[in-house]
Amino acid sequence: MINASILVVEDEAIVAKDLQNRLKKLGYSITNTAFSGEDAINKVRENPPDLILMDIKLKGKIDGIEAAEEIHKYIDIPIIYLTAYADEKTLERAKVTVPFGYIIKPFKERELQINIEISLTKYKLEKELKANQKWLYTLLISIGDGVIASDIQELVTFMNPVAEYLTGWKQEEAYGKNSSEVFNIVDAETRKPLENPITKAIRNGIAVGLPAEAILIAKNGTEIPIDDSAAPIKDDQDNIMGAVLVFRDITDRKLAIAALKKQIEQEQLVVQLENINQLKNDFFNLVSHELRSPLYNMKVMIQMLQTFAVNGEAQRYFGLLEAECDREMHLINDLLDLQRLENSSYLLTSPALLLLHQWLPWVVEPFQIRVQEHQQTLQVNIPSDLPPLFSDGSSLERMVAELLNNACKYTPTGGEIVLTIRHDSSQAPAIIIIAISNSVEIPAVALPRIFDKFYRIPNSDLRNEGGTGLGLPIVQKLVEQLQGNIQVESREGWTTFTIRLSDLSSGLSVE
């Protein structure tokens, strides 16, 4: 390497001058000349050369070998020893400093040049190799995957920080241990041990991977789902020297896959439910046309036959048939109403400002006659100072009528029914509370199911009349449509349904 700068360390001035002349003749640049070990150290610090020609025997406190050791502590410079000493002891001391050459005096210029060129070239290659090694080491400790390297005996030679974290083993603990002990894997389903990928890669001489369901059992017993691959490490002659294993924690991936699978299942379920709802709608539309029309025709024909009945027994049977037609028609109408409410297709037909103290007595009036027929008592408490309520009169009428109808059916002869309305101004917006009570107690086990479709209280003693079991579910849905809530409680011989409604014009839901 022509023009390389060289420091000559030689305590004999004549020899040093001769070296300088030879080096200049060969085309090298002389940075300086040092006559002692201490002087060499100082000059290297001031102006580092490309190479040092160092005599071993120097005047002063330290010799050339000691000077080389000191220089190597803070800077990496190739050193060639030029010495007349070739004894074993001196040679062993010199070897410790890893010199790039050892030339015995006297020497020829060609020998000197060859050693210098070889040393500079070797130093350059070693410097590049060290840089590559440093780059590779930085890469291995910086990547997000775990990396474990082994020798041909499958003994651990390297682990990066991610591998340390996942396995629970520090590199200094794992170094020299069998890789199967450090990298302990089992099948996630069978829990049987899996073959170490490093073993397989060394045996087969090709890259290998793990099964999809592999679990890494860390040193502390923690289980981590992983994915990995291992490949053999080969030299220039394609001889296997060991293997490298790269693996990663796939917990997040599995969670993401599970979440995606769940989302797909939910979407499929939504589609299935939509299809079911469509089938249900089609069915109810069919029911609406195919059942109501024949029932209506049957009722008309029964009424016509009643006019020709000649005896009371026939009249009684025709009356029963007509009542059954009415009951079936009522059931079909309730089913259709509940279907519309559950599909959120029910629309408030006529929201308006209602004067409850004038409007409710008109709704209650038909039930006054009914309770008299059953020797019951209906008490209505409606304050005259109730504020107007902006709500849907049709829905509100249906709710009150259904609850009063239930009360009449379930209240025994001589029992009482009480309808009370009050205004709660302590909340914003203000609340209208409608409470309908009757003197009968519902068993505690029946209360949680009171709003279930087709549910009827199993105790036959509480049923004076038949029903569809759809009235209360319809009431509950109507209350929700009016942005309210309904509660029921039954104790001390009384059952009370309480509806809380807010003014729809406020746009706020009741608590």
C-alpha cells in the first residue's frame, strides 16, 4: 500500500535513519521516528500512523512489546516487530500482542516490503471484517425476532436480547448448553415435545420450520405461541458448522386471527338473523292475509247461521264459535303488532299534546262497565293539574288498555283495581308516572318472566279468562317506543305496573 504512513520505533539513530531511507525508497511516508517505548506511545497519540515498525529492545523503562500492549489499549494499529532477538521467550511475549509480522535483523528490502504490504492488507481486511461483525451483531440484537445460534454439537453460542426475553435464559447462562434445553417447545394441542428445529436443520442440512401450533415453554414455565425457522450454518466448502434459529412471539397474531374469525362469525350470524327475520316477516305477512281473511269470513257465516238457529243449544254453540274466531283474530293481530314493534318498524302514528285529565277517563270508561259485571272495583286517580304530555295517543291508549285488561282478568271477584297518575317535576325533563294496581299477588318466581312472549302465570287460580300471552310484551315495546320504562312489583296481596314517561318533545330518554 504505497503512501502508507509508518512510524519507526528504533533506539539506534543510525539504524532508524537507514530504515527511513529504505521506506522512502519503497514509496512509504514516514510520520515520525521514536527512540523509546514512551516516546512511541506519545507520538501515536499525537499522530496515529497506518503501521508501526517496532524494535523490541528499546532504551527506557518499557521495551517494544510493552509499548505495543499500551498502544493497543486505546487504538488498533498493525505492528511489525523488527528485532535481532529470536529466542523462544521473547517470541512468546511478542505473540501476546498479536503482531502482524516478526522480522529478524538483518533483513532485505523486499522482505520488509512484503511484510508491510501483507500487514496493511491483512489489517484492512480485518478492519472490514470487524465492521461487518459489528454491523451483524447490532442487527441481531436489534431485530424484533429471537435469534439463537449453535455449533455443530447443537450447543448455544449466541442469543440476542429478544431470545433471552422469550426463553427466560440469559446468554451467559445458556452459552454451551444444549439448544433443546434452552429452546423447549411442545405441540399446543397434544402437549407432546417437538423436535428442536436446530437438530433437524443440522441433520438435514436445509432450512426447516415449526408446525403451526407450537408453544415455547420459557424457563419460568410461561407458555408462548411461536413461529420459527432454522437453517444450517455452512463454511466455504459447504460443511455444516452449526445452525441459526429465528423465532417470534405470535400471540398478537393469534389474537388478531381469533378476533377476525369472531367478526366473520358475527357477520355471518347477522346475515342469518336478517334472513330469519325476513322469513318471519314473510310468514307474518302470509298469516295476515291467509288467516285473517278466512276467520273474518267464518265469523260472518256464523252470524248468519245464528239468525236461522231454532233452539237455544244451537245459539250457544254458535256463540262459542264466534268467541273462538274473535280469540284467534285477537292472537293474530297481537302477533303482527309485536312483530312490527320488534323490527322497529312501528311508527308513532299521531304524536300530539295530550291533556291527560281529559283524555284518560275516555280510555278507562269501557272498563268501568266490565268491572261492574265482574263485581270488581276500579278506582281512578287523575289530578286535574297534570301538565300536558306530548306523546303518541294511540300507543298510550294501547298500553293503558292492555294493563287494565290484564288487571280485570287476573283480579278475583270483589277485588280492586286502582289507576293512578302523578307528575314528578323533580327531574328534568319532568316525568309522568302511570301506575295500575290490582288486588292479586304474582308469585315471585313468575315476575322475572312476566314480559316474556306467550308466558302466562302457571297458577290457574289467577286466570279467570283466556289470553294470548302477548299483551305485556307489546306494552313493554310500546313503552320503549315512547322513550320510557316499565316496572312491576308484587307484594302484600297487590301487583303494580308502573310506567314512567317523559315528554317526547324534549328528545331525552327517561332514566
